[in-house]
Amino acid sequence: MELLAHNFSSDFARSAHLARGASADDDGALVAFRDPQQMSLLVRATAFVFADPRSRQLHELIERIAPSEATVLITGETGTGKELIARHVHGLSGRAEQAFVAINCGAFSETLVESELFGYEKGAFTGAQQGKPGWFETASGGTLFLDEIGDLPLAMQVKLLRVLQEREVVRLGARRAIPIDVRLIAATNVDLAEAVRAGRFREDLYYRLQVIGLPLRPLRERPGDIMPLTRHFMALYAQRLHLGEVELDLDAQEALLSYPWPGNIRELENVIHRALLVCRSGVVRAEDLSLSGWHRAPAPASAPVPVPDAWAGGADIAYAAHGAAGQDDLLAAERFARAWQALLDSGEAVEFEAMQQELVRAAWERNERNQVRTAKHLNLSRNILRTFLKKAGAID
């Protein structure tokens, strides 16, 4: 039973805390466990970052709803960090000093689930030598997190609905109801609306649970979170493995950003752990990541980039080539030289910083606003690129 449900002390419940990444601008708020090794058997994701715009919107919603007493339904694929978000909601609520009890509904058999949730009295069944409170009683005053709520048998769904409506439980074998004061947070990786249509989940319970819905997007749909999480896991495992400073090369960064992450955050953590074990000279390369099915995409064909009108001295220099190779290098250099000369000959004031910003912005758009590819394209570090993009007003 120790691995199925846990009643944590208030200190341990608050171990899902807000931290910061390398910098506030880079990584935004990061929710992580202070000691993830303690959580390895309990949760599938040990960190959640709010760097991507979609994740920032989620964090704003969490901050608004956490202080309420409303029931919360968290949905998302396996490994997206549902329990971690539940702990974060608890930590921002008025119940933060009280117990956070997490159980997995799919871990109990149909014959055990009622006694585990609601408790039992002495003699309620063979072997019940003494009474025992259920998880609702244990969590009273705090928060009860029911993971994989979609796995509850239909008969138990009826009883759970009654508990939520009446705010009291009746132990197995008892006649007296026991009042409870619990905030319920539920989570599932299945589509409950579809389960309702298929008759596998009660519609009334579904609407009772989804007073507030928190949908967690898979990692592939919030790419802005990938690198902050990567930096967090690299720092975590570098310390645990007693390594010095470890860094990613640009190919490794590109691989991480282009991989679809079917296992979400937990898969990313495992990939980084392995990469730090096998990397050499303190540099993680793409091949160290061992991402199944990932191959470096071929470089896009060279294409002309329009030169801003203010720079153009005539139709023959309206375009400047970029990204050329081999014999095209000379032609590209000549076109650039003609463009700069036309700008100087125009007599217009030349603002060097503005030209830099225009070049960076054009390369950023060319690379579909991917910072890693843009930095590699311009032969800049990502931090320097971000500085230019901020000056240009392209990012916050």
C-alpha cells in the first residue's frame, strides 16, 4: 500500500515549490520537487516550467483558481506533470499548511477501492480486526488528489458523487456519516467526455468534477518549455553525478526542439540523465541523446531575402542572397557589398544598431522564429541573439 497512496506532511507537500531557472527572462517560473528522488515512484514528471506562452497562460489561471475551494479536473497525457500541477494548486491555496493526499484510482481492485477511499469499521469484512479511516478522512482539512479518476468503477462513481454532494463519508460497515472538509483535485489521461458518451463514466460526476478544468498540453505543443526543462534536468543530474559544468551543442539543442516527445517531461528527464552519463568532455551532442527516429534535417535551399526599401539604391540590388555555399559565396558577398554601398551612397543616415536588428529579425523570421536555428545561422550564441531580439521588440 505504501506505493499506492501517500499522506505527506505539510512540509513535504510544499516540496513542490516555485523556483527559478537560469534567469527569470529565460526560463520563467519552474515548479519542481526539492528532492525528486523521493518522488520517483509517485509521479511521472518531477518538474514543470511555465516558459512557453501557453504555459504562462496556464500559470495565470492556476493563480486565479488556487485560492478557491472549487473542484479541479486536470487532464493531459502521461508524463505531462498532472500531480505536480495538483501540488502546485494545493501550495497556492488556503489549505497549503494541511495534508496533501495523493492516490491512484487505477491501483485498487474493485473490492478494495471503497474501503480505501471511505474507510471501514471493525468487523466490516473478514480480516478487519480494527477500524481504519479512508483517504477522504485522512485528507480532511487539506487536499485529496485522485489520479486516473477515469479508472474508477461505475459503482464507485455513484458513491463518490454522493460524497462530493453531501460532504460526508460512511465507512464500510458503519451506519453513521462522518463529515469531511476536503478539496478534491482529480486527474486523468483519458477523454472523459468520450467516456461519458461511451457509458464508461457518469455524466453527473463529470460535470461535478469539472468545475475548473486545467488541460495540460503535451510537451510537443509547448516548445518554449523544452530548453528551460533541459537546463533544469542538466543541472540536477550534473550535481547528482558529480560532474562539472555541462553544456549542449547546437545540434543537440536542435534535436531536442524537433523531437515530438511522446513520453513528455518524464521522457525528457530520462533522455538528459542518459546523455550526461555518456557525454564526453562536458559537451552533450545530438548522438548522446539517442532520440529514436530523429535525424538532422537537411539545410533549406538558399533563397533570396528582400533588403528593406530604405537600403535599396536600385532594382538590381533589391535582393541580397544569404546562406550560399561554394561558388555562390562570392556572388553573395558581391550582392551584399553592392547593397551596403547603395545604402551609403543614398546619403541617408546610417544607424548601425538598426541594421543589426533588421538582420537579426529577418534571420529569425527566415528560421520560423526558432532561436536555436537562428543563432546557428548567424553564428551567434543564443544569449546574444536573445539580446538583439529583445532590442528589436521581437520577444519580451
